[in-house]
Amino acid sequence: MHKRKIGPFEVSAIGLGCMNVSMGYGPADDGESGRLLLQALDAGYTFLDTAAMYGMGHSEELIGRTLAHRRSDFTLASKCGIFKGASGRTETDGRPVVLKKTCEDSLRRLRTDVIDLYYLHRIDVNVPVEDSIGALSELVAAGKIRTIGLSEVSTTSLRRAHAVHPITALQSEYSLWVRTPERRILEACSELSVTFVPFSPLARAFLTGKCHDVSELATDDIRATIARPRFEPDNFKKNVKLLIPFAKVAEEHDCTMAQLALAWLLARADRTMIPIPGTRSIDHMKENAAAGDIALDDTTVTALDAMINENTVSGDRYIERIMTTIDSEKD
């Protein structure tokens, strides 16, 4: 894989999203997940992305337990500000005292002295973003974290945060079938020299062509819960038809559909994006890594743009209750 810059770091063009190893897609196996993490480093991944809320600390613990002895081999990103509370429901809390405690807990779980990139996972509507970023800037000064990121925020929130402390990266969902960032945030990131990090770049496996029977999704699978609309049987039947021409383009480029979807992202705009696909499969992890050296011409990128986008896809990306809480949807 070629390398790309994210703040002061040079990392693999494709990073590894580490939610899947703990939650989101049914039960995971720690042994297999540990082997995946180790082999990901061997395969050339040097950018790992986790969060305090992934498995309520489990993802961070697994990374710390498995990779502490190879800490110098990768750039580490984690997140604060969103977690599952005692009630079992997801809670957002951006108060400085909470963010600082979360950071200490994450450092302990990750078995590291410093987190390279620390995101505010979600905006807390009850706390000015300036207060939350101010707390993270104090963590930078204390040497607990090196740089600050934001996740799923609007252009307005990005600018307010950036005025308090330079923002290194902004993470949001972005793929052929989720184009929200194209409204305004990508332009703002370019203007402010903020690296854009797309999560769910494979549309929760839809763009891989390997998600076939949505009726058999586990009850705790994110595609059967909060991300359900596009995986509702009626919508899914319509959406899967989009993969027929998509598969033909992949075949023409001698790559898999997953690799084509990632290559499309790598070819976007000024070519500074760093997508972070997640997986529990070692084979899929290696397959994704190979996309890092696929170069698409502008004609192919334009054709894919028109083939799969929010006008051709059926269903919202989340259920309504979640959509109304996402700051990035305000753009």
C-alpha cells in the first residue's frame, strides 16, 4: 500500500476499522480477532481506528493486549464522548471532566502512554463544542494525546472546533451509497487541511457483493437495527440490482467489488482520504489492503458516481431516531 499523510503522521492509504472485532455484526471471537490484528500489521496496515464505546472498551482492550509489543508499528486512533451507559443505551457526554476520564481509561485499556489521534466521537448538544475541544487540547498539552479529530460533525461545528485547536482529521460515513459529506464538509476539510476519514466505506458489506440474505442477520447486527432501512427486504431487493453493473466494472479492472469501492474513495477529490474498512475476516482484510494500489481513471470514477449514489439507493442510512441526532446531517 502507498502511504498518505494524516496530520504529522504518514500511514497506510487504507486503515483498519476496529469496531467489528467487538460489536456491530453479531458475536466475535477474540482469538480470531487477535490474529487479524497481528496479520493486519504484517499486511501493511499502519493506521488502526477504535473507540471507547466499541464493545464498551473491549476493542481497546483487545488492541492493547494483542499489539502493545508492536505499538511503534502503527498510528493509533480512538474516540471519546459516546458510550453505553448503565441503562444499556448509548449516551453522549462531551463534558471536559468526562472526556478526560475517558482518555485515562482508554490509555489503560490500550496499554499505551499516548493516543496519536483522539476523536470527539459525537457532538454533545448540551455542551458547546468549544468546551469539549478545549478539554482535548489540554490532553494534547499534557502529552496524553498527540492530535485531535472529530466524527460525524457539520461544517459549522468543524469550524468552531478548529478555531479552538487545529483539527487533524474528520471521520464520517462515506461510500458510493452515502454521499452526505459531498454537501459541504469535504470542501471545508480541504480548506482547513483536515484529512477526511471515511468509515463504513464498503456500505456495511453491501458493496462487497457478499451480503445476500438480509433475513438471517443476527438480532444484534447493526444492519438489522439502527442501519436497517437500506437492508429492509424490499429496499434491499432494489439496491442489490445496483451491484450488477458494479460487478462488471470490477471485472473490467480485474479486482473485487470491495476493492473497487475502496479504490473509488482513494481516487476522490485531492486524493487525501484514508478509508477505514472493518472486518473480522483475515482474507477480507488482505483483500481490502490490495485496493491500496489500484488506480482508477477519471472516466471510471465518474461512471461509478452515476451508478450508485443517494438518488439510486433505496432507504435512509439509519433509522429516523438516529438520523435526527447526527450533527453531520445538518449540512
